[in-house]
Amino acid sequence: MLEINKKMAVKVIHATASPFSDFSSAWPFCSFVMSTKYLLSPCPQIGLNITQICLAKECNEDDVKELLKLNDDPKVHGIYLHLPRGSITSRVLNTLKPEKDIEGISDLNMGRLIRGDLSKGFVPPLASAVLDLLENHDAPLEGKTVLLVGGEGPLQLAVQCLIERSGMVTLKSHWSSKTLQAQVCSRWLKGQEYRPWHLRSLKLQPLTPVPSDLEISRAQIPKPVDQLAEEIGLLPEELEAYGRSKAKVRLSVLERLQSQPNGKYILVAGITPTPLGEGKSTVTVGLVQALSAHLKLNSFACLRQPSQGPTFGVKGGAAGGGYAQVIPMEEFNLHLTGDIHAITAANNLVAAAIDARMLHEATQSDKALFNRLVPSVNGVRKFSPIQISRLQRLGIRKTDPASLTPEEINAFVRLDLDPSKITWQRVVDTNDRFLRKITVGQASSEKGQIRETGFDIAVASEIMAILALADSLEDMKNRLARMVVGTSCSGQPITAEDLGVSGALAVLMKDAIKPTLMQTLEGTPVFVHAGPFANIAHGNSSVLADKLALKLVGQDGFVVTEAGFGADIGMEKFFNIKCRASGLRPSVVVLVATVRALKMHGGGPNVSAGAPLPREYTDENLSLVAGGCCSNLKKQIQIAHLFGVPVVVAVNVFKTDTQAEIDLVCQIAKDCGASDALPCNHWAQGGRGSSELAQAVKEAASKPSDFQFLYNTEMPIVEKIRTIAQRVYGADDIELSPEAKSKTDYYHQQGYGSLPICMAKTHLSLSHMPDKKGAPTGFVLPIRDVRASIGAGFIYPLVGTMSTMPGLPTRPCFYDIDLDPVTEEITGLF
């Protein structure tokens, strides 16, 4: 109970002492008294003197009434009862004088409030505070409806009276803790349910002639990414924005929508391309623009993140082109959300750990190594969890460092890496041919630990392949731990976990595992995630992006993803590697063909990047088109049918194509077994130019497919390679070099024989010979070497000479790329 003396600020009068103000004998403050104490602490600053009187915990109603003799004390101007609810009875309240009832809860004061007589007594302060808060809003209160939630009592009645007097309408909700809990749970569960899309498409106004990709991208203002996320059913807490136009999406979406059926899964592949590329990314973007913006079907594009190597080298960006692009295209092509930089950092941390460990093992005794690897901290020496894992792999079931024998210490501290059998290289996301072979360790501080090594381009790192194939953070962490970086002198594989670095790699990659949300020119959603090369890796965007998209589009929606290079490379690996890892099954293959590439396969002259196209490619030539259709296009359709998936051929139209050439391609494609074949004009018209393709894909996806893998992973490695060579490439047989044969035997011995195969071969021919176009036959496929990406989960045979570090041409793309220092606008990207 509090006694409050009210005086002007100029003169402070203290309350008269009473027997009850002897705080030394009072019951210790209860929590509610403490809270009141803090609440009233500013009182002296505004001219209020207070006395706090504490009652014994076992006090009764009569004890409280005895205190109310303060009613007659002229020096006491107000009394505030801060008592448990059960102690504030009608007898207590009605004993309190209304003019001293500062809470305004006595029967008389409540009656005055209801009647509207506020000239006497007090209005409940909490009720007044509620009204003040409502009146602080800019909008007028009159006519508004207010819901009062809570139990009956003087406070609710006072709030209701004040609100209604202000011209508002009140509604009351009677609840108990159980009903409130039920309401909260119900609302939370409803919030976790699948949310129907409310996608607002962006309008396109295509121009003729078609401007540059960068000009088109800049002319369209993308929706804020949080708006796009809301339109496709993502919750605010599932988004991590990177600026205004892109955001990471958290993997918790998969848990929230785990019971939601998947949508249709569409793969965009292509015929064997020219060095210029045939526009699979453009077709992918055009198709989802058509599906969502024109057919009004939920659809998601899942694309690979482009490497800066091609962006500044020959090919340029990978955001699509013309009026079928991902925007902003500058952000898409440059850095994005830093995933490739994270891969570079993680990869090079492994390389640094390898060389450092070799140096320390070469220059220290077992005891010195052990003392440094397992240091004593504050007199306590213990293994880290990753070191315990290494002990267990060595068969040492001990956790006390002091209990290891000298032999066990030797096995623990010595990785004994063979310098000539280190397979791990450093990476950089630039085409730099002079880093293909380098020498490290030449400084005197490295004490003679010199060895030859090299750099790969960042997207060729095994960590990139792991990012693309992992289906959870835990799965990625386990895959990173399993990566084999080399072989010991005794022939044992050495892993990233043996180096003690795998946990740190997971930390570096923890944000990279989340797909990045962007949008097309027509405002439809796109996931950009991972970007392994297709000729030296499996060439597909991430499993996680596909899984997230398949849940978000809903059962009747479409997810369109792309496989790198021709169907013989990217599509084959998509089916045999990615689909095994994900458990997902495709509904349709969209096979992209161009008149230009078909003419090349039909016997046309060579096509070179940077050189003008020969006349055969700009003038009508039905003979060359027919030759390419009956060789390469026919073979690629057959490859898709090996997996039991229907094919729709998309003819990516160029302005030099004639109607007769386009019609011929469509007719031959259907004769070769395609479900349908249609011309696509998305480059010039946006989604509207691919509406017929979208309709054909929808119809093909409605029919059941009979998907099957090409081979059983339990087959011997050599037989799996032979199956791909003969059934996909059209080879008569394979020929393994002695080194390749030795490696396959070693991998079987180490237990890696059941992994799928990721062929590393040229993308410019179905064979291993880039100049052999069409559908070559009668050749033997040479297997120069066989390597393993154990963390990623595949064996990769090297067919011929494959470079994992591209070089720059005489005139790279960067000659045309520039920045306006005033406007900060980029020019020259395409």
C-alpha cells in the first residue's frame, strides 16, 4: 500500500509517520511492491512525496481496512492499493474515500465514470494511458472499432467507457489462458501453412530493334524483394535481404512446407552448342515468364550463378538476354551475394592447411607436434571434437590425451601426405592461364618445402559441387568433411576432416547454402544458386533451390531448371547425379535448338567466338538445317528418351532465321520423337513470345513419365563409364590409360566404387573430338585419368585433355566494360 502526499513543487510536505511505516519490521518486498517502487521512482521529481507501507504476507481484510484510517489523515491526498487481486474486496474498496481513490476503482468512482461525471474523483490511470496511446495516432478515432481482450473487472469497464466516449465502438472477447493458448497455436499453425500466390507481373513494352541487354534491364524497375517474397508465400522471417533486389531464403521453408506436394519439375537442356552458346538460360527465363505472367501459373526458374571468368572472358553474363532476363543483370553477373567468394575462401583455406601441415610435420618431432596440436590450456589438455573423430577413424577409442601410446601419437599427428599425390588445388574466379601450373614454397621460411601445384577456376572447386548437391546444412558439413585432398605415403586417402579444417569450412559456407531470390523482367521469381561447370563438374544449379521452389509453386506449379551445355553432358549428369542426390524426378525435358547450331552440325563451317558468322549461317540453307536435325538433334532427343522423359523442342529464334528453316526444325523434331516442337521469340517479345512453348510444356507435364536411371551405381566403375560412352555418346568402346585403370582399382579398394560417374569431356562434340560435329560414330573414347570427388559424391573420368582453368582470349569482354563515375552506371555487360 502506498501513501501519496500531493503538494506543489515549491514546498514539499512529508507524510506523518505511522506505526505501519516502520520498514525494519515489515515483510520483505514482494515482486509487485518492487515493481511499484520503480514505477513511482520519478515521483519526487514532479513534487510527489510517497511513503510505502508493507504488510505481512498473511495479513487479512481487517488489516487492510485498518490502514484505510489514512482516509481521515488530511495530509494524505491519495491512496493506491497494490495488493493481490483476492485482497481487493468490495468491503476494502468501498471503505476507501472516493476522493483519495487514485485508481478510480471504487464503486462510487466507477459509477461517476459510467455516468460521465469526471469533475470529482479519479479516472483510472491505466485506462487514461490506453486512450492517450490511441489518440497519439494521426488517424481520427471516431467510428473505429476496438477489441477488448481480457477478463471482466473495473479496468476493462473504465477502458470501455473512455473509448466509447471518444466515438469508438468496443467489442469484448472473454478468454482464459487455455482459450488464449488455443488461439495463439491456431494462428501460428495457420501462419505456417502454404500460402497461395498473389503474383503481380511487371509489364513489358518490347522495342524494335531490341536494345542491349543492359539497357533493357535498366528500363525495368524490379519489385522490392520483400514484396516479391510476400507474393509467393514466403514469411518475413524466412528472408535475408541483400539490398533492395535480392535476398537469401532460409532453408526453414522446407520444414514449414514439408507436407506440401511438389510442383512439376522441368529441365531445360540443349543440343551440342556452338562456342557462342544457344540460349538455354534465355529459354528458361522466357518459359517462366510465359508460364507465370501469361498463363497465370505459378512458376519458378532455378539458375546457376555465373562465374566471373566467362563474364570478363568470352561468353559474357548468364542472366538470359533480350526481353527474357533476370534483373538487375549487373547484380546477377557480378558478385551476387558472395557465394563464389565464400567457396574461394573455403577452398583456399584447405590448400593453406595442406601446405602448412606438410611443413610442420617435416620440421617437428612427434612430441612437439602433439603438444602444439593438443595444447594445455589452463593446465588442461583435451582433444577437440574433430580430433576425436580422427582418432576414431584410426581405431583409437580414447579421449584422454595423456593415455595415448607413442605409436598412437605418431599415427594421430602424422598425415604423411605424399607431395606427388596431392589432388587439391587453389582457386580464383578469373580466367588466368598462367596459374595453371605454379611452384609454391620457394621462400626460405618454408624450409625447402617446394612443390608444383596449380589453380583451378573457382567454380571447378569440389566445394562448388558440394554446394550444388547438398540437401541440408548437415549434409553439406558431412560432405565437406569427406573431401579427399590427397594420399598418404602409405596409400591412405587424407580428408579435410583429417586436416581438422572441415568445421571451419562449414562456417565459411553457412550463408552460401541459402539460395538467392531474384526476379525476371516480368516480375516472376528466380532462385540463383551454385554454378558448377558442366564439362568438368555436373553443371546444374543446386538441389536445395529446386526443392524450395517445388514446395513454393504448389502442386499445380512449375519449376524450370537448366543443365549446362548439351544434353549429352548437363542433362545426363542431371539425371544420373543430381536426381540421385535429390530424389526428385523430372516431368519434361525442354531441348533447346538453334538454326545456327543445327547448320554447324549439318556440315557448316566452323563457328568462332569473336569472328563474324560465315554466310551459311545468315542465309537460308535448308540442307544444312536438315543435316543437323537428323544427326545431333535426333541423337539428343534419343538421349532424353533413354531416361523415359518426354521431350519438347524449343527453337530459339534468331533474327537471321527464316520461317522455312524454323518450320523444318519443328517438323523433323516431331518426326524424331519429340512430344512437340515450337519456335520461341522470348528474346524479342518476352514471355509472350514463349506462350506456345509454355502451353506445350504444361500439356507434356500432365502426362505420366517413366523416369529411369541409365545405370546401376553398383556396377563396376569401368562398366558405368562404358555405358555412358556407348549409349549416350555413341562410342564403340572405351580405352583406359594405365593410370586410369590403376585409379579405378584403387577407388574400388577404398570403397568408392558405388559412386555415380561425372564425365569430364568437351562440350563441343558428342565425342571427345571437338571438331567432330553431328552425331559421330565408330570411335573409341579415351579415358586419360580417373579422379574422385568423394565429398561431392562422384567419380570423374577425364576424357582427353580438359583444362580446369580457362584462359583469356586476345580480346576479352572486359574491353567493353566500364563505369560512369558520376552515375555509377555500368556499361558493356551483356
